[in-house]
Amino acid sequence: MKKPPVPVRRRPTPVRRADIAPPAAPPRRAPGTRSVLNAVLDHGPVARSTVARLTGLSPASVTGLSARLLARGLIRESPETTGPRGLGRPHVPVDIDTSRHLVAGAHIAVTNSTLSLMDLRGRIVAEDRRPHQGAPDPRQVLDSLAGRLPRLMSAHAQGRSVLALGVATGHRVDPDAGVIVLHPQLGWRNVAVRDHLAAATGLPVQVDSHARALARAEQLFGEASTRGSAVLLFVGAVVDAAFTTAGEMHLGPRHGTGSIAHLPVGGESSLESEVSEPAMVRLAAEQGLTVPSFPALLERALAGEPRALELFRRRARLVGRAVALLLDMFDPEVVVVVEPGTGLLPHCLADLRTAVAEHSLVCDDPEQAVAASSFTGSVLSTAGAAVALGALYADPLAPWPRIDAPADSSPDSSPGPRVNSESCIVDRA
């Protein structure tokens, strides 16, 4: 069976100084170096003078900040260019440097864990997904991730340093403490993920929920409208959400924001009991379509099996009712739905939007207000790495050991993951 098509990712948008009106507010509301780096991410290769217009910073400030980003290996200079037909003073554009650094990611799901490597433009370099062995004991899962990472790096980093490890999972996560507060399906409570993996790998480790991580990935590399206000709805083995306003994630004092699995979808049924991956497998069996797992059910739908397709269309309609409720509660600019049917199967996204139109009181244009994930096909490998990369773009001048290491230190002498002999099967994204 053919693999699902690779989704089209948003590319940098070329821009000329003449096209930029003086902004009432910068598109990315962030000071200094963060603004410069994000403008280069959006439009690179781009002239420093254009970056100044985009960010509202002075040309002198942009020049100084760019020099610091160049010194850290986060941006690079491109060949000189001139205006149309060679007119104007030549300038040296800058772009994101993807040749020197990577970030690593780990996503801990109910049945498996995924390791990935991502470059500074958010492109997946490699991934390694493996099922949990028996009951997912926290120490065993985290030790397995730490043991697999060096092999992935050795095979695919190609001389680039890995700056940090990001970890994502569902349910309640405290990113400040680096702790999984509660994951009922895994049976985990108050698991100190950051401390354990930092000690095991020697890397800086950031931890967050997969919904917030994917919302941040959309802001950086995906759906541009998420930079204002947005809701991201994650539908997998776990059903949860993330909420952003003015570009910032809402966390909540108990780290429970986005716990929407119990939302009603008719009768006594809850959202998770009807649309989660285990629920889909159960419903398939009730219709005589026995499959060993959710991925197997998705493959049947992609192959055109009518009963499997109808299950995904039903799922889309139920998710659409939940999206309508979220739109009415928060009135965001956009709701991004992370669910494979809406990104891969015919009619599912249209069915979801139709349900939104039928049930929402405030949404008058579901075509604009509801979008499928930009990362369909690579959601889990994107989530973990986006935690680390989001931290880098939020504060590019923060202490990053691999950037700040002395220039004469070799990769072998710098602290890093310990290598073991465990085999590694890699699927390229």
C-alpha cells in the first residue's frame, strides 16, 4: 500500500522593503533577538534592512543582533544580491543556518515512544518509533529513550550538534518543573522527566504537553493565523487541547488546561469515549471490521474500505461538534485539528466543517476558522522536537551548552548522550 502523501509545509515568504507598510504592531510580538530570528525564519533569506522594517527595530539594532545570531550559528549569510536588473546597492541576506545544529525530540504515547531529530527550520531529519515493552514503567521508558538517542544522532546528525532534547506527552504536564503531573492511560503521576533525562543524556531537556508543543510548531512553521488566538485540538489515543491568546500559551495554575476528553457529544457519551483511537478500534469490531490497531484501521480507510471510511467520517462529524463548542467558548481566530482523517482522507475535513457550521453560534466561516494540522504524517515526531525548538526561538541568547562550548572542544569531549548497543530502526520523514 502506498504511503500517505507528505503534507505541504509553509515555506518562507519572500518580501521586499517596499511591500512592507509601517506596522501598527509587529507580527511576532517579541523584543530584540527573538524578533530578528523569527523574522528571518519567516522570510529568509532576507536583508537586514528588511528585517528592521518587519520588526520595527532600528537598522543598527538589527545589525548588532544579527551579529550575535551569526556568532551562535543560528543564522548565516547568503550570497550578495541586488535589486531588479542589478539596480541598487548590493546587500547580504541572512537566513536560518540549518548546517550546524539540530534539536532532538521524544514523544511518549500510550503504546509507543518516538524519537526524532529536527533542523532549525522545523524539518524532521530522522525518527525512530518503538512500542513500549510491557507495562510502560516510567524509568524503563525514559532509560530506553536515553539509550536510543545516541544511535539516532550518530546515524543522522551528519556533524551537526544537538542542542537540546524536548519531550512531549498528553494530559497534565508542568513545563516549568519538567514533570508529567498526570497521565491516566500510562498510569504516570508526578514523573520528573526533565531531571531523569538530563542526567541520562547530558543535554538540556524541556518538557511540555503535546498539544501545546504542536500549537507552538504551528506558530513557528505552520498555520500563520495561530499567532494571534488559536485552539489546537489533538485527537489520538488521548484527546486534549491547547489554547493561545496574543500568541502566548495558556497553562493554568494546575497545569490542566486543555483537558477536554469529557466534553459531551450526545447522550451520555464523552468526546474521548467516541473518537479516541481505542474507541475507533472498538467501533470497528462492533461493525465486523476487526483490526489489530488504530494504524491498521487507518490503512484500511486509506485503501478505500467503506466501513473504515465511514468510521472516520463519523469521527470527523463528532469532532466538528466539539470544535463548534470550542469556537463558541473562546472565539479564536482559528482551530487547528490534529487528527489523521482530516489531513489524509477525502470528505473528512469537509464533514468536520459542516458540523461546525451546524452547531456553532459564532462561526460564520468554517473554511477559514478550522484547519487541519500542518504536520499530518509527522505529528508525534514534530511534537517532542518542537518543545526544544520552541524554547530556542523564544530565547535564542539563553545559555545553550552546545552553542556556548569553547570553539576548540570536540564533539567527543563535550557532554552528551551516552551510547549503548541497542539497535535503531529509522524511518525518514
